[in-house]
Amino acid sequence: NTWVGQQVCARIGDTPFLGIAGFVVGHEMGASGAPIEALHAQSLRQADAALAVIRKALPDDTIVLVTAGRGSVEDVTTAGVLQEAALKVPLFIRTPCGRTGTVQEAVSTIDVAPTLYELADIHSPQRVQGTSLISSPPRGWALSRLRHPDLPHQTALRTERWKLIMTHGAPEATHLYDLSRDPTETKNIADTPTHQDDLEYMIDLMIDARVALEDRLEPRIAKF
């Protein structure tokens, strides 16, 4: 992480640029047998220090965005499904135009590119799936997928109130949680008769969400 910070600073110049730096936080980093908690804390401190060095070296008109690839897979292993701790990741954006605020609704990493386009005053391509967090109305849902060699494949859809988790393969499983009443996801109500309409609504919404997130960058070569 320290080396990554140094390399980024060495490439900062006077011309406009887009830089992407990846920090390792929460990974063993090849140190087999070492206490995992100590490695997590050390790598987090290194990444935090590197970000501070990069920020100091950047011009004041630079947009800075910090996010993460995923939450904690350990939380999935413990619970067996994609709980909130495994889905939520930090998303911070420093804007050079003095805009401040917090987005309370569920957002997705697909919203990062449209947001950067707007902040940079660049026209967003027509086929981008996400929406800008600056000016667009909230989507109202966020879709996440788990693809891990040691865990069953899962797809999770979250709205302000509901959380649907579909486990694919064998055995298949469906989990539905009412986050307004059960924020820690302790009671699966997918089989509850009084919640079958809610389950059907979330399944339909998940189908729509998966279609909305289809990769649109490749040109179509035939009729669908």
C-alpha cells in the first residue's frame, strides 16, 4: 500500500489525468500464519497514510473517489448468505466544486462512472447503466452478486425495506428479510404465507434489475 501511494504521487503532473490506485485491505498478502487481525489493521493504516500523501500531492481541482470492491466475505461464511456487512462498502467523493451532501438511498458501483462524468462536465455515454449521484433521482435498489470458488453463487437485491437473496445451484435457497423490522436479518420470511406478495414483488424487481445491469457496451449484431 505504501508503494502504491508512492507510485501514484510520482505520476501526478500538470495535465488532466485519470488515476486508479488499488489498495489491499483485509487480505493475508501472502503472510501465512500471521495473525489476520494484525494484518488487517496494518494494511488499513498503510492505505490511510498513502491516501493522505496522495491527497496532499493532488491539485485542489481534483476529484477524489474512494470505494471498495466488496465487503467482508467472512460475514457470508458465518451466515451462509449475503448479509448487509458483506454488501456495504465505503463510497466517498471529494468534489472540487464545493458540493456537499449525503445520499441515504441504496446506490451501486455502476453509479460511479456517471457521477464522475457529471463532476468532470463530460457528456455521459448513452449506454452507461448507472446514474449520477449528483443530479439523478435515486434508483431505489441495489443488486449484488457473490461469485466465490468456496461459496455458493448468490444474488442479492436490496431496497429501503426489503432484502431478497437467491442462492443458485444445489441446494437452491430463497431468503427474504424485512429490514425495517429485522435489520440484522435473523428471520427468513420467504415461506411465510402473509409475505408471498412481497416475495413476488422482489423477484419481479430482481429480474428487472438484472436486465437493467446487462452489459450494454458491446454492440448488438443480431435481433434479441
